[in-house]
Amino acid sequence: MFATLSDRLADTFKNLRGKGRLSEADIDATAREIRIALLEADVALPVVREFVAAVKDRARGEEVSGALNPAQQIVKIVNEELVGILGGETRRLRFAKTGPTVIMLAGLQGAGKTTLAAKLALWLKEQGRSPMLVAADLQRPNAVNQLQVNGQRAGVTVFAPEPGNGVGDPVGVARDAMAEARRTLHDVVIVDTAGRLGVDAELMQQAADIRDVVQPDEVLFVVDAMIGQDAVTTAQAFLEGVGFDGVVLTKLDGDARGGAALSIRSVTGRPVMFASSGEKLTDFDVFHPDRMASRILD
Ligand code: GDP
């Protein structure tokens, strides 16, 4: 991930090496190269504009520190700005003070929700929590079964409608699941909801209805990072239709450019909280903006 962006930025910084002082022309040229690098990485245009303007401003205004040469100074600025657009601080899950913490997953079909649900459950279990997965994706024929298989692999309870029962009533399933979680003292409930191939009103309404029933502590929007700018557009639609608190980026293993990761926070105002980077249940981690920025600049 970020391979092209990393290379591009490294080349840009190389051109500054050995310079004792940065002229206005050096700063302009550097800003231009950073702009191209970000556009090639498929970062949303408004985010690129803001980023480049901030780097330029700071490069001009920054005190020349004794410890850093101009090239290092620029790297430092770019690093800090990257951390900023990636969300700054790591945003951790918020747990409910009483009763089970409810995490609802929303996103398009194929985004990786069902896979992610099991990954998140395993991760929580490893931290000593007792999660329950809820199969409220009744749209995709195999989704319930897939969640059951993955849940079993993760060693986590899965609440699913009986075959032939509850089909077509995901809101009812979600309601029953909440009662069951309270009865069985699970402390986290992860609700997998249905996606569609594209954004549509019915999908949004269903997700909103489930949300109203389960009253989630966190709604996580799950999105395939490989779709680049489309991830940002889809996120905006879900933000309006359902609302969400955080983003999970999936398939980072297949995303060479990183545009979604770099744009989504700035465009939606919601932080990326988790990253999924493979099909194995353990290919999952908390998203740390500072580590991600360091990876780009490595
Ligand atoms: P859903 O429709 O949103 O529930 O999506 P699924 O969980 O069924 O995932 C769709 C496909 O993407 C499946 O084949 C998953 O194995 C695959 N997948 C999910 N997450 C990742 C990931 O992080 N990396 C890769 N390479 N594949 C993934």
C-alpha cells in the first residue's frame, strides 16, 4: 500500500537534499511534486489542495531549526500533515458504560462487512471481551452461513435467524439478538447488516431501521479501499442516509494507491478506526494515523 506515493515523495525529498536553504522556487517545485504524488494516489482534490497549501505555508514560515536541514524540515512537515489528514490521534472504540456495547456495521455488498465482523469479534475476544455476532444481513443468500462459519472459526457466538424463519425481517432479528445478548451476558454485540451493489434508498432505510432498534454505541462504515475515490462518494451517501461514527477500510492489501485512506477522514469528518488487510481473521488492526504516515514516508 502507498507504494507509488512513497516512491514519489522520496524522489521529491531527494531533490532537496544538500540544499542549505529553500528558495521560494524550491518550495513551489516541492509543492507541485507533492500535489502530483497525492493526485496519483487518488486522493480527493479538495484534500490535496488543502494539504499542499498547508505544506507550502509551513515551509515558508517554519523557523529553521538547528537540528534539521531544509529537506528534513519538509519531511517533518509532510509527516505531520499526513498524520493530520489521517485523523491525528488513534480513535479507539467506545464501550458502553452499562449493558452490552453495540457495534453496527454498514456498507455496500462486497465491502467485506461479514469478514470484518468476525475479525472484530476475534480481536475483542482476545482482549477478554465476550462478543456476539448478529447476522442481520438477510439480503445476500450466503451471508448468514458465512458469518456462522467465520464466527465458529473465531470461536464466537453467532445469533442468526432459524432457516426459513425471520427471512426478510432483519429488524426483527436485530431486536431478538439484543434480548438474547442481554440474557446471555455478552458484553459486545456486533451487528452485520445487508449491503447492496450500489447505494439505494431501501438499503439506507433498512440500515436506519436496524440502527433505531439496536441503538448502537458505534456505527462503523465498512468500505473497500481498492475502490479509491468511490469509497469517499459512498461514504458521503452513508453519512447522510444512516450516519456513522467511524470507518473501517478493508482490502488494504490490494490497494496500492491509498487514496481512500488519505481522503475519507477529511471529507466525512469521521476517523478511520480499523484496517483490514487480507482474508485471514487475523489480518486486522487498529488504524494508527502516525504509523500509517511513517509507512508512507519510510
Ligand atoms: P460483505 O458483502 O460486505 O459482507 O463482504 P464479505 O465479507 O463477504 O467480503 C467480500 C469478499 O472480500 C470476500 O471474498 C472476502 O474474503 C474478501 N475480503 C474481505 N476483506 C478482505 C481484505 O481485507 N482483503 C482481501 N484481500 N479480501 C478481503
